[in-house]
Amino acid sequence: MKYKKIFNNKKILVTGHTGFKGSWLSAYLISFGAKVYGISKDIPTKPSHFNKINLGRRIKKSNMFDLIDKEKLRKKILHLKPDFIFHLAAQSLVGRSYLDPTHTWYSNTFGTINILEVLREVKRETVVVLITSDKVYKNIETSKGYLEDDVIGGIDPYGASKAAAEIAIKSYISSYFSKKNNKIYVGIARAGNVIGGGDWSENRLIPDCMRAWLQGRKAIIRSPNSTRPWQHVLDVLNGYLTLAYYLKKKKNGIHGEAFNFGPNPRKNLKVIEILRLIKSYWNSIEWKIIKQKKFKENKLLNLNSNKASKKLKWKPFLNTGSSLDLTVKWYKNCSRNNDANYNFTLKQINYFKKLL
């Protein structure tokens, strides 16, 4: 497999490695023989996928500090000399961004800027994948999938802070990383509404439902008709790895470009359709719809991933049904045994690898 050749025995830094996507990405990279190092401010949820699979003792080193601490970040990166950096660390919840916009801006925008600042001092070839969000787009509630060159500008503090991060990224690329002797190769990855086992975030459909259903309670649903690009975490992470692969191989051919990684937009489902699909093979679950909203949410959000398909040869391998099946199986098999949870996570990773 091409990923094993490019990531095996390489030093890889994952920021946000204690988060849902970050912990899955770390486990995925370990399966290719990579030497994974992590930086995170804290473990964002309790329970967490990070703790459930005891990732702290499976990676090379777990560093716990805030990316706002630029000097500490500088020392870590310059000392480590990573071959690849995947930047996922963020305040990733829309609801929380309304409650604490200042922290959201610091984390999402200035945390990214600090990484870019440190990269100015890096003298060796480094491939950097900066993960933003599908919510960077100025959402006009259209059924047409957003393209990478569409207008950006989030309506909420989360989306706006991610859009601002992208503006900063572009400015650093044109100002510092565009010379002929440049050794920093940057790609921007946009995806959204990722699902999968081990997500315990608040105010997210699948985690909220799983918490309720595993305790025998009804799930509370606030936006039954919202449409999202439902996609399994492994499909999205495959996009990040593919982008890193092509940045390494083509270098300036795609350096500085943004890529959408979304499911087939014709198969996007409403929340209520997702619930009915899960109930078709988990008959005991129940839910209750409460339409009162605490904050503004986008009702319609689709991505057009044709660019990733053409330039990176990327495509999603899991449909919505398969994604939900893997997700539900992970939660149902979650136990107190961390080794068992890690092995089950690895089992799903290996299943996905076979699809590739």
C-alpha cells in the first residue's frame, strides 16, 4: 500500500491528537508504522476515544499544552523535526463557540497562525496538512455543493474563526512559503459532520444519541430536517492522508491549495432519515423532537469534492449505511478494557484498508 511506504518510520506530529478525529488519525498512522507525536491542550471529552484505546502509551510522545503558547510550540517542532504535520487542534463545536467566542478565535485562528509562524524557521522539507471545516463557506442554503473557490465567511464564531484561519494560511503561503527554495508544502483540508465510534462531543447528533440509547433513554432531537454530509471518520482521514501523499510526491503541484472531502451529495440525508436508518437495525432506540433552538444552525450544507477526485484520485468508500453500521458497532462493543477497544478500532481500520 502506498501509504505504508510514505509514512512508515516517519516522524509525524498530530495536533489535537486527543480529540475524536485526531485519535483515529493517530491510530491509523501507527498502523502504517509511523512514529506519531501529539500536541493537545487537554483531553476534550470524558469519556474519550483517546483514553478508551489508551493512545497515550501507543504513540511516541503526548505533549499537553495550548498552541497559544508559541514558544513551547516552537521548541517542540524545531526539536522534533517532523516529516509531516497534521493540524487538527481546534475548538470544534458551533454551540460552544457561541458561549465562548474569544477562546474559539484564539484556538482556531491564532493557534493556526502560531504553527505557521514556527514553520518559517523550519529548514527541512516538511509536509503540512491544515484541517479547517466545511463551515468556512459563506452558507447561502443552496443545494449546490460548495466548491473550493467559493466565498468563505462563517455565520457563527466557529465558522468565522476557521475562515479567518484560512485567510491567514493563504497569506503565509504567498508571503513566506512560495519561493523557489521553499521546503514547506501546505495543503488545506475541508470536511464536516464526521461520524464514527468514540465521539463523545456535546451537542452532536450521533454522540448525543449514543449516550442516550446506551443508557436506555430517548434521544432529544432539535433539528430533524437539517441536512449534513454524513461521512465516516476513516473516509475523511483517508482524504487527509491522500493530500499529504500528493503534497510529498508533487510538492509545488498542489502546494497551497484547499480540498473538499465530502460524501456523494446525492446521498446526503436529513437527521430524521439518519435516525430511521439506525432504527432499521437497532429496533429498541427511541427519540423525541424538540424544535426549540439555542443557537443558529445551518440547515443545508453540501460539499463538492470533484477537485479531490480529479487531482488526488480520492473518493469516499463508505456509504451512509456502512458508516452508521461501523459507528454503532463501535459503541456497542466499547468496553472497560482499553486493549479490546484499541483492537476493535484497529479492526475497523484494517477493514477500511481492504476497501482501498
